[in-house]
Amino acid sequence: MKEIMVVAEHRQGSLREMTYEMLACAADLAEGFDCTVSALVLGKDTRPICDALDGFAHQIVEVQDPMLEHYNADPYLTVLAEILSSRKPWLTMVGHTAMGMDMAPALAARLHIPLVTDCLEIGWAEGGLTTLRQVYGGKVDERLRLKPAEQYLVTLRPGAFSAGQGISEGPVVEKISPSKWEQLRGRRFLEYKVLEQEDVDIAEAEILVSIGRGIGKPENIPLVEQFAEAIGATLSCSRPVADKGWLPKSRQVGTSGKTVKPKLYIALGISGAFQHQAGMKNSGTIIAVNKDPKAPIFKVAHYGIVADLFQVLPVLTEKLKK
Ligand SMILES: Cc1cc2nc3c(=O)[nH]c(=O)nc-3n(C[C@H](O)[C@H](O)[C@H](O)COP(=O)(O)OP(=O)(O)OC[C@H]3O[C@@H](n4cnc5c(N)ncnc54)[C@H](O)[C@@H]3O)c2cc1C
């Protein structure tokens, strides 16, 4: 039976959401192809990570070694190359994260496996793996059908897939002995530095109120802040607002900002350029307020209000409070 292997990503003892997103994508694909889904966990103390994966994969492959405590391309690549060469999973999924971007191309080159990066969809047609990705900063959608191959490697964009409910109870756990480390080139992990961040992570927010250039001037922001507070939302923005320094860069949504997927996204005075849409179009419910009925944001909004945002805010506050 074919195997889809998801390389679990964890940091400081916690699984990253990306892992569940990849497992959900793998589970969907596996359903149609009679595949098994396995999660590959590399680390020093892998037990809590494996426990957190219970029910999300048919099989967990655990590789425990002090060398794997923190992500370091050298030992990770050594172990992954060995496992992929011996088990030959049909499809290996890695997050399109700093780790995945660093590791996947080197792994593909080392094993001569076809690689597609930053995928937004994965499928299967006419005997080949199909993917959807974006090029030219999101202006063009590129659909690829790969030539038939024994193995494929893909990186998936964080936030492009929804984490699922899980597929199995009590997966089989297979422990693999770590590799010998002689061939390592000497990259060493020195320290883990947490970015000093007084700010919130907009990617974690359930409700986002996002402001664009239509806010006019920074003096108007407190008005929106009050609105956001009233409905328990976090404030985010389009790029011009961050570029002008009206809100920190960490609040920017879009291709050069963050990809977000809140339950509710309220876009105020945002035109909806494709670079912005790419970062928020998968939100649960999108409400857009814009004076211009032709603003592209209305193409992705579930509810659109063509009006001056300053007139709409008090009404919205009342309605959403209810
Ligand atoms: C390489 C690259 C990367 C980029 N990355 C990003 C990114 O990550 N995120 C991002 O957002 N952009 C990004 N951009 C910029 C993007 O192309 C747009 O320029 C930007 O998103 C526009 O922001 P905006 O909608 O706030 O402003 P505008 O396009 O100027 O739109 C303002 C909107 O507000 C409306 N408006 C004005 N006044 C009011 C009012 N009183 N009430 C209601 N509506 C009002 C107007 O009708 C208009 O639609 C990127 C661009 C490039 C080239």
C-alpha cells in the first residue's frame, strides 16, 4: 500500500499547526487512493509530540536522538534521506516554512525526487500528482501535473489547508534508530532566540478587524480599536498601513505579511489587491466595507457593505455585540 509521509514540525516541545494541516491534506488524498498516512517525528524528546499526533495518522515513525533536538539541516537531512530511501513513501509532505524551505530542495536534490514547493492544493489526475501554486507574487495560478514517479516531495503553504478531525485511533508507532553522524558538515545549533514580541500573533486570532488605506490617517485608528475591542477582535492591516508605520509590520496580512485564517475577517477600507487576498481569502467569514462597489475585496467577501466605513462602524458595533 502506498504511503503518504508527513514530516511533523515542532518547536520547543510543541507541534506546529502546520503539521495538522498537512495531516488533514494527506488524509483527504489517502481516502481516494487507499494510502496510509504516517507522521515522521524527529527530535530528542519525541514522546509528547507523538502523543499529540494520536489519532491523526495511521502510523507514527519516531526517531529520537539528542542531535535532533533542534532543527539543523545536517542531521535532519541525513535521517530523512535514509528514511525516504528505505521506506520509499509515495508522497512526502513538508511545511513551506523556514524549516521546509531550507530542507526540501536539498532533500529532493540528494534523492533525485521531484519537488513542488509552496503548494495550495494537491491532487491526482491521469496517473500523475497534481498541484496548485501561485507565481508572480500571486498574480497567476499555476496548475502542474507531474510526470509519473516513484516518489514525490511537496512543501505546503501554511494556512492553505484546514486542520482536520483526525483519521485513526491509536496509531502504530515505529521507532527508528538514528543515523550515524560521521558525514555531517559541522553546522551546529547555537541557541534558540525568541523574537522579542510585545505584539500579538494575528495568525492565531479568531476575529480580525483589518484596516486599509481607507482609514485615512492614524488618528482614526483608535475608533477602529474600540470597535475591535467591543467584538473581541484583533487589529490587522494591509501593507500601506504597515509601511506608513501606523501599525507594526507584524499586523500586516498578505503575501509579504502573514497568512491568516480567522473565523471572521472584517476588512475596512481595503481595496483587496491580490497580494492582500492571498493572505486572508480562506477566512471563515469575510465582511468588507468599502466606498467603491468595484473594489476587488467584494469578490472574496461573503458580506459586502458599500459605504463609508466611519458611518458603518457604529452600526456594525451594535449588530456584532448582539
Ligand atoms: C511584492 C508586493 C507585495 C505586496 N504585499 C502585500 C501584502 O502582503 N499585503 C497587502 O495588503 N498588500 C501588499 N502589497 C500591496 C498591494 O498591491 C496593494 O497596494 C495594497 O494591498 C493596497 O492596500 P489598501 O487596500 O489598504 O489600499 P488601497 O488600494 O489604496 O485601497 C484603499 C481602499 O479604501 C477604500 N476607501 C477609502 N476611504 C474609505 C472610507 N472612508 N470608507 C470605506 N472605504 C474607503 C477605497 O475605495 C479603496 O478601495 C504588495 C505589493 C507588492 C508589489
